[in-house]
Amino acid sequence: MKSKCVWLAAAIISPTILMSCGGDQAGQQMNPAAMAVPVNTYKVTEQSVTGKDTYPGTVTALQEVELRPQVSGYITDIYVQDGQRVKKGQKLYEIDRNKYQASYQQAQANVASAQANLARVQKDLERYERLAERDAIAKQQLDYARTEVQTAKAQVASAQAQVRSVSTDLGYSVINAPFDGTIGISQVRVGAQVSPGQPLLNTISSTDPISVDFVINEQELGRFNALRQGNQPDSLFTITLNNGEVYPHNGKLLAIDRAIGRQSGTTTVRIQFPNPEERLIPGMTVTMNVLNQDIGDQLVIPFKAVTEQLGEFFVYVVQGDSVVQQTVQLGTRFKRDIVVREGLKEGQQIVTEGVQRLRHGAKVQVGDQQQQQPQASGQK
């Protein structure tokens, strides 16, 4: 009987002990200190920066012309070497001139003959007019004489036009450089047969100054229009070569294409650069650097503190023992850091580590506060 009582007492006391232990664990789970997320933070500060937007660019000659024949014949002379620098008006190619020289001389002879005939009929007309004054000639004969003068004048005009035509052909038999520049590799050799428009003889392009073309989207058009109308800083446009070297000369905005592409939503911007050493060659690809608004003292934060949701960017700002989700407008990226244009103030603390476990209003346990290294320049 006594053993039964002991067993009954143990059965009653055990659930009570278990309930007491469970209650302690529940109390710990509800404890706010136990729910705090450990995080590291960064104090938002201003830094001196130089922000740049970068675009892929293509070097383009400001003047470039394909040299093609305008008359038919054989190439009799080539006066330049491949890749040579040429001056405006310099002789480049010559097409057999014998035929065109003969045609020109024939046309000049025709003009002389027409002018002689005109002089003859004019003298006849003058004689007939004197006879008509004395009624010594029929009026019909005088009319014929006047008609012959008009016909002779038309023949002179036609012969002179023919001279101009064959003179043009004679001039086209020599192809001259239309401007100062560099000529390419010749596509024909002496003795080649050519005809009007065919084949391509060579290409000549200007070298100094030269331009770089790059593409911007429709949203950036207003910014570049403002740059075109306002004063442009010397270092506004620079380029980086493929080997990582910064080109030593600065550029200036020359033109913006007339329209936005209907399919692409983009347009082309052209920047002019000096090219005295001819380091820039048409067709080269370079990186165009354009200074943006992130210049001078700007708020800079570690990029790892930024989170994106549905196209918007935000950071977690520490307020007391919790965090709030703050939307920010970002600027230029500087490797591991980024400029914040709107949404933060200097001196605020933001979370840099532990972001993945946070939500708006979450409790936090602040650990280390990171220090930011100053930056000098950056690219977006």
C-alpha cells in the first residue's frame, strides 16, 4: 500500500516539473534580447569622390571618303603608297587620259568652228539689213538671215557645253585627295580596268581631330543636351584605351544624333578628340568616361549594405535597438563602395553584415562598426 502511494505522488509531481521547465523555455523565446539579430554597422560619412559613367565607344573619322572612279579606262599611275599621309588636292590615281584629252581638243575645235560660222552669218545679216533699208532685198531673205544667226548662236552654246562636259571627264581621269588625311591600302594596281563607280580604289580618312561615338538611352538624353548647351569642363570627356591607359587628351561634345531609334530607344553621341600623335585609329574600340553629378563631397557606403527588391534599393538604418528599411537612390559605384544620392544623412548607422536576416522593425544587437577608406574616383 505504501509503494502505491509513492508511485502516485511521483506521477502527480513529474508533469508539474515538466510544465515548469517548458514555461522557462517559452519565456526565453519570448525574451526580446534573445530575438535580437547580431549585426555589424557603418556610420554614414561624406567622402571626396569623382564619379564617372562609362560607355563602350568606337573611334570614327570626322571625314572619310571612298575613292571610286567616275570614268572608265585603265589605271595608268598610282602616285601614293599604302597608308601614306596626303594633303588636300594631292594626286592619288590616274586613269588613261588619252581618250579624254582627244575629246577635249575635239570639243574645243567644235567651239572654234561654231564661233566662225556665227561670225559669218552675223556679217551676212548686217549686209542684208543694209540692203533691206533700201528695199534692195526681199524681206523673206532677211528673215532667213536672222534665223541663221540664232541657229549659229545655239550651235556655239552647244559646243561650249560639250567642252565643259569633256573637260569634267578629263578632270575625273585624275583622282585627287579631297582633304588632308591618311589613305588606306589600295584595292587596285596599275593596269586595272575601271568603270564609273567600280571598283573601290581606296579609302581616305581624316586623322586630326578625330571622334568617338557611343550610345546613350532615351533617359540620358536630357543630361547630354544640357552638357551641349552649357560650359563643358576640360575633363568632362576622357577615354581609356584597351590596354588600360588613359588617353592624354580630353574631348568635347560635338553632336547628338537627330533621333531616338524606334526599336532600340537609344541615340548616338559624338565626342571630338585631338589626335596629334595619331594614336586613335578609325574602328578602334575604347571606353568613354563621362563625369557625372557625383563630384566632390558625397555620401559613400559599402555596396554590401544595399539590398534590391522589385527594382528599388534600400538599406537598414539602426534606430535604437531595431532597424528600419530605408529606400535610397544610388549613384556611382566605386569597386566595393557606392554613392548614395538620396535617402540617407551623414552620421546615420546602417547595417553592413547580417542584412539577410533582417526585416523592417527587427531587433538587432550591434557589434563592430566598420571604418570606410576614402576614395578618389569611380565608375558607374
